[in-house]
Amino acid sequence: MMKRLLALTALCFAVHAQAQTAPAAPPAPVSAAKKELVKKLLQLQQANFDVLSRSIVERPAIQLMQAAGQALQTQVPADKREATGKQIETDIKKFVDDSAAILRERTAKLVPAIFGSGLEEKFTEDELKQFIAWTESPVNKKFQQLLPDIQNAFMQKLAAESSPLLDPKLQALQQKIRTTLTTAIGSASTGAAPASSPAKAGSK
């Protein structure tokens, strides 16, 4: 299913690029039947669009989790690692879930504008029916050929539009993780033997 979605992404961006390079022409009226076919096709792929948008959120979250894991192993006392790790994991999961909801909303606006308009302008009703049926058609083979470059174009566009929405939330999450780690490390230092105090003072 993902392969088919990415193929659809490729084709839609390809026709969008062709529209930019071709001489401008008055848009032809789009029939109600074609609009319904496009709407149905986009609805069938909605779950895959959500996967694409969620991946934008999960990338920085995975990086944060990896960095936090290293800090847990090297800086947090063994008896506090499990509880601290669970708290950080909960915070990261909340960030991913909240941000994914934001991107679902953004994706819902981008998909009709980019995918929908490209399909309406460049493909016939018969071709749209082939997409929905996902038969082994020449159109579907064309999708596969155009996949790599156009998928990247879509992801870059979505990432650029999501950055202003997600950056404040990501920064807040980073700060919360730092506070969690600092609290765990600080409480361990408080209970340490007096001999460790000079080392702490000299570290500044």
C-alpha cells in the first residue's frame, strides 16, 4: 500500500512540474464525476498520507530519545534510570501524538491542493478509475518510474510547512527532557558522599 501511495505522490508532482514548464492555458472545466473520483482516490490513501506526515514528527523524536538514552546510561544513577526513562518516553510520545495531529490537519489541506488539483487537471476519468482499482496498468508503471525524485519533493514541502508549527513544541520538549535529567542527576549528587563536593565545584 505504501508503495502505491508513493507512486501516486510521484505522478502528482510530475504533472505539477509539467504544468509549471508548459505554456499557460485556461483550465478546462472539471466534471462532477471526475471530482468524485479524485475525492474517492484521496480518501482511499488517507491512512498512507498520515504515515508520511507522522514520519516527519517521528524523526526528531527518535533523535531525542537516542540522546536521552545516552545521557541516562552515562549520567543518571542506575537506581533512577528506569523511572527517568519512563518519564522521558511519556513526554516524547505526547509530543509525537500532539504534533502528528497538527500535521494531519496540515496534510488534509495540502493533499487536495497538490494531489487533487494535479489529478483533476492531468488525468481522465478512465485513468482515475484505473488508479482506484490499482490494476496493472501503464499508468501505474509510470508511477513507479517517477517515484524517487517526486516523493522527496513532497516530503520537503510538507517538512517546510510543518517546521514553524512543530519547532516551538520540539524546543519545549527538549527543555523538559533537560529538566528531567538535571533533576535526576542533581538528586543523586545531593545524596553523594562529601568527598564528591570538591569535584562538583571544580567542574564549573
